[in-house]
Amino acid sequence: MLIIHETEKEGFNNVNYATMMRQLGRIRFVDRRDPLFRAFLDDLGTQVEVRGLRWLQVQHVAKNMHTIAKMNLRNHHTSSILFSQVEKHAERLVKEGNPQAIANTVWACATLGVESPKLFSQVEKHAEWLVREGNPQDVANTVWACAKLGVASLKLFSQVEKHAEQLVKEGTPQAIANTVWACATLGVESPNLFSQVEKHAERLAKEGDPQNIANTVWACATLGVESPNLFSQVEKHAERLAKEGSAQAIANTVWAFATLGVESPKLFSQVEKHAERLVKEGSTQAIANTVWACATLGVESPALFTLMEAKMEKLLQNSNAQDFCNICYALAISDFEKKTHIKLLVAMWNRAVQMNVSSSSKESLHQLAQVEALTKADRIYLVEPPSELHLRMVNIVETDNTASCSHAQISGMFTKLGFIHENEVPPLGEWAMG
């Protein structure tokens, strides 16, 4: 193809360029250093610069943008020309384009991290038409792009909520997952949409791949949406999800279960079964979230924790502050009584208390305070946190004394020690007065 362009480029028109870009985007590997490939891109950029975006036509603009994003060509001069032209002519592109072309264009912007305020403003302006006329995949790609770039598009998401029944009924598990992921990422509550997800849970869990399912339950947990049918179906398919899913997908799934307090014995037994792969292939964040989920639900996972300790250097080198806190918390909760992973706990704690105090989240501070209290009660003496950090830990406990958040873990500890730990006494206002 590139040779054809080199010899026949004088006769190339907009359709020829669009066709070549589309075909190049379908090839698994293209050597971007190839002089012929670079010459083709340079020529395309020159044509657009000289003749303008109208010469390329709306549908061809979208196809070219989509291919540029798939091939990760953001830094190429031609990409800069196309993105600047799209922003300049955003009103016409949205007005004349169809929902698929617009979805592909904003998807390209989001994939390459290119902000395009005029383009997204036009998408918002035409939101009603885009959602009404677009298919579920077009809508999913559009809202995904908004969420990826942090563009709050209230009108667009209100239209998604309005057409939720159709979008879920006709959408693929991937399209639905991307749509709810976008809602959760931007903090957009969408009760009708999630109600439809719950209604179609059996199909979504059966037909969706592990990443689709992980994104869907993650969205539920992030927005605090209880979805018993969906989570039940995920538990039903736990063996397949754990076997086929990436370490990140599995981590996001168990994180969702733990965040909503949903027990899932089959899923967590599969996590333990695949522990070696999860620790070997998973990022430090995935590992940290997985052990946090186990600890939060009081699930024993000895193989997972032992393998994690064997990868201590990896964790120490690559973890961020939240990872350190999650792992410390998980070890303090799960290793209570046995004390088999003290070395790892000490190492994680030492790194955790060195983190930047100003960037410490409320969750991290609460976890560190709980770890300190549990280890002291267990006569494990860790290094004292710096004074400023310790003061913030104390303040967060005094101002946010949420005992119930760790009730499952604490109950498990008492059970291990041979005590029967009843449910917490409800607040006085909940007692029936006779």
C-alpha cells in the first residue's frame, strides 16, 4: 500500500487517503519508522493543511482520527494538524456528521489525551440527537471519551439515563460496561441505567468478558449501587472470570465485592487458586487491592499473602502511598493472631509513614490509624509516624469514628480467638420503645 502511495500520490484523493489509513489501522504491526509510512503521513498532513478539513469530508476525518489514535501517533505532525483542524471546525463536524463519526472522533481525542473543548461543547449541544440516533456502541464511546478527559456533560448523561432501557437492552456487555464506567468515573448517578443493568445481569455476566464485568461491578461499587442479581451472577461465573481475567480485572472485581460488603466464597476461592499468576502478573495496585478485599471481607488467603511476601522487593519499589496503606491494612487484619508476615508488614509500614502528608487521603489516614491500633494491641511495635502525620491520623479517627466499617474483620478476629462476637448494638434511636 505504501509503495502504491509513493508511486501514485499525485492522483490520490480524500477517499484514497482514508482507505489507506483504515487499512493501516487494521494491520497488527506497522513500523512507524518506515520512511514510506512517514512520507505517507506527512503527505496527508500537507494535503489537509493546504486544502482544509472540508476536502477530507466528515466521515473520512473520523476514520483518520480513529486510526491515528489506534496507532498512538499523537506526536506526529499530521496528528497535530488534524486535531487542530477538528477543534477549529467542531461545529460543522458535529452538525454534518453522524453519531458514529462523532463517537470515533471524540474517542480518538480521549485515547490520545487531546483536550478539545469546542468539540465536546458541540457534542453536549447536540446530545439529545446523538443519543436518540446513535446505537449503544456510539453512545458508549462518546460518554467514555467524556469521562476519560474529565468532561462533565450533564445533558449527554441525562439523555443516557432517559434512553437507558434501549441502551442496555440492545447494547453489548462492552458497550454497557463502558457506559456505566463513564458514569462512575464522573460521579454521575444514573438509577434507571443501573436498574436496567440489574435487570439484564444474567446476560451481561454470561456474555461479558472479565474486563467488561470488572468495569460494571466497579461502577456499581464506586457509586454505591447495590446490585444483588448482578453480583450473584458474577459469583456464578467466578471460575471462568478468574481463569480468563487479567490480574487488574480480578482485582477490580473483588474490590467491588468488598466495597459493597458482598461475600463471594466461590470468587475468592478462585483468587486463592490463581494467586501465583495474580501476584506474578499483577501491578502493585492490583495486588494491594486484592489483599485489601480479602481482609475487608475477612477471607483467609494464605497462598496469596505468602506469594505477596515473596515479591516484597517488587512491592517496595513500585507501590504508591495508597498501595502501601492497603497492604499494611490487609496484613494487620488478616495476619492478626498468626503473625506470619511481620517482616512484610514492617517494611510496608516504614514506607507508608514516609508518604507526603499533604497528599494523604482520608482513607489512607484511617487505615494507618487502624494498623497502628491493631499492632499495638497485638504487641507489635512499629516505628512512630512523623508528628504531623500522626496528628492527622488521630484527628481522622476522632472526627470520623466509623466503627462499623471494619466490623466484619474485627468479628473474624474474635471468632479466631474463640469468642462469639455478636452484631454491634444498634444506635439508641433504632431500639423499639415499648
